[in-house]
Amino acid sequence: MSSDTPSGTPLPHSAARPARAATGWGALFSGGNAARSITLSAGVVLHAINLYMAMTVLPSAVRDIGGMRYYTWNTSLFVAASIVGSSLSARALGRFGPRTAYAIAVAIFATGAVLCATAPAMPVMLAGRMMQGVGSGLLVSMAYAVIRLVFPPGLWPRAMSMLSSMWGVATLIGPAIGGLFAGLGVWRAAFWTLAALSIPFATLATCVLPRTTGVEAGSFPGIAWRQIALMVGSVLCLAVAGASPHGWENLAGCLIVLGLFACLAHLERQGGTRLLPARALVWGSSLAPLYALMGCLALTVEVIEIFAPLFLQDLHRQPPLTAGYLSVLMAAGWSTGSILNAGAPPARVACALVAAPALGLAGILFLAFYLSVPTDGAWQAMAPVCVTFLMVGLGVGTAWPHLLTRVLLTAQPADRDLASASLTTVQLYTTALAGAWAGMIANIAGLADPGGMVGAERAAFWVFALFAIMPAMGILTGCSFLKKRTKKL
């Protein structure tokens, strides 16, 4: 789903940054800033198009090369690799400079796209998705980091909003590319198109971006390798366990993941090189509920985005193009909600933090009962689904930017950079967990065995019904913020 924040290791402020400038939209798209804005936006668009395009073509790809049991691995491994890429972004910028770092990221991304386009079987497809993930993680994280290098502070909020809005652009282009080629029976051409788009983007980046950051590479903070390894390991463990037909292996995988997360929390509390701000994983702290609500909202949205295209095609007779566009209505709602509620007063923000998970709970429960029953796919049958997707996205969009802002304001001053850098990593991690857990539930429900319509019906119900726990927990967390505000008043 959409990402509004920088990721990876925090990037120090550059000494080369301009001192003062106008802060309006005109300043962002005038003079040299115009080319920089286009370049940074293009990197996010390339990443987002890849996400939505892949969601649209994967059902066709799996039917062609096999591997339905590993359907969600395409998302889980992609996002796990993105976590690694995002964590390396600041180091890449410091060592190579924005110009070369972008070229390296695009080369990795394009190589992954070529592997996917030529994949004869699922293992090669998964390898390509992992390479795409590393490249995408670098691209998105560096886009937000470079904002702090090439624009004055007064333009940062608008530049962030600009990058966030690019997800709306991707919702139009991604499903179109994927759906067009999948509908023509040439799904591989979608990945070839991504590889081709990488060439002009790399050329633009090398012409526009600065050679250096203005900061010595040695001054960049360390990378929390142990925590990153635990996060990636937990995702891979859950993905492997979820593909097993044996219940005891599924349970063992869940227990191991809980153990790995406990180790991660222990390392964060120890100090040293951290991935999150201080006390972020201590429930009594002010930060922990904020991160918890972020996770609940992200898990709700991502599980719908991952499985909706598959169920719409298999159970509701939607062609790939239509299924893709229906699925990204949440992203459109998200962007709309973010814009409409951008200047909301504190009272409305507090209400939005409760309304977002409430709308998510209503939406995911509706999908559990509605999508699990096959229809003829007529517009009358799909209209309620469209409204539900928009409703869920709109709810999250109204709360998400303010939720992230609260994290930045709540973190200790010394942890502000670390807090901003951790936000996308947390979202990526929850996205990967959503894919892995949902894949486990779907396989247990019968998506691969017995498969067919019966398996898809069972999977559609149980995936969404069980994931309703996430927005329900989000409501409880959001209510705690509302109570705190009421006490202050």
C-alpha cells in the first residue's frame, strides 16, 4: 500500500542544503526544482507501478508457471527485500552519492524485472521479485532522503505530499499495464515494460541529481543489522511455514516468529544501534500505541490488496484489468482522505484515529461474507465492493499522515531522525507479515488443496474474517488516544 515516509537508516542533514526559499507549490516546480521533483517522483512511481502491476498479473502468472501454494511469497519476499534495500539507502547515498546510488538501485530493479519476465517456474519468479524489492526499497527510501538534500526545509512538507500523491498516479498506470498484458495472455510483457521504463528514469536521475550528499560517509549512523535480520527471518519463516500443508508446521512457524519478534524487542531495549526510537516497543510508552495502530491499519489494507485481485478473478469473473482497478480503489480513497483531512484540527484528528480502524473492520467483515460467495460479476454485484474499497482507503487516508506526525512529535528530540526513518520500515514489515500470514490462512483454508472454486471460497472467507482482528485491535488503540484528548479538555 502507499508509503508517506522516509525509510532506512536516517540521513544526516546536508550542509549543502539551500538556506531559504519560497514554500509554495510554484517553488517546487520552478527552475531546477522542477527537474528534481520529476526525478524523485518518477522513482516512487516506478516502485508503486510495480506493486499494482504485479498484483494484477500474478494470478495469470501463477496459472501459467504454477506455484499457487507460493502465491503470497511474491509479496512477502518482495517486501522483505524492500526492508533490506530501505535500510541500506542512507549508506548508499553517503558512499556513492545520489547520482550513482540511484543508478545502482535502478540496475538492481531492472535486473529483477527481467528475471520475472523470463521466469520458467516460480523459484525464478521469486528471485526476480526479491531483486525488485531491494531496488524498490532503495528507490523509495532515497527519494525521501534526497528531499532533505536538494530542497530547503520550507519545501519539505510539499515535497513529501508530492511523493505521496504519486501513488495515486500509479493506481491508474499499474493496473492498466498489468491488466492489459494479462488480458492478452502475455503477462511477461508487463515486466519487460518495467525494465524498459527503468532506462529513461536512470538517465534522468544521472543528469539531475547531485553527485555527493555533502556529508562524509563515515558520519552516517550504523545499520541495525541484527534487527533487520530478525525481521526478514521472521517473514521468511512465516512464508515457509504457511506453504506447508501440515498444521503443526504452521503452528511452529507462528511460534518461531513470535520468538524472533521477542528477540528484536530485546535488542531494541538494549540500546546500541536501534531500528526504532527509544521505548517504541514498550507498551506503557507514548510511542508503542502509535506504532501498534500503524501496524493494524497497514495489515488491514495490505491483506485486501494482496488477495482481492485473485478472488475477484476466480470468484467474480472479473478480467485482470478490471480486477486490478477495483483493487486499487483503496489507494485512491487513501490519497483522497489524506488531502481532505490534511489541515484537520486536533479534535478531528483524534476522531480519525478511531474512525480509520472502525471503517477497516466494517469493510473487511463485509468482504469476508460477500467476496466468498461467487457472483456473475455484473456491475450491480461489484458496486458494493467498490464502495467498500473506497471506504477502507478513505478511512486510513484521513488518519495516516497525522498518525505519522504524532510519531515524529512524540519521539525524543535525539530520536527524531530515527523516528522518521523507521516509519516506512515498520509499514514494510507489516506488509510482509500480512502476505505471509494471509498466505498461511489461505492454504489452510484450501486455496491450493482442494483449490478451484471451493478452495477460493473458503480462503476468501477465512482470510478476511480472521484478519478482522487487526482493525478491531486498532479501534481499541485509537480509543485510547481519544480518551487522552478528552482528559486534556
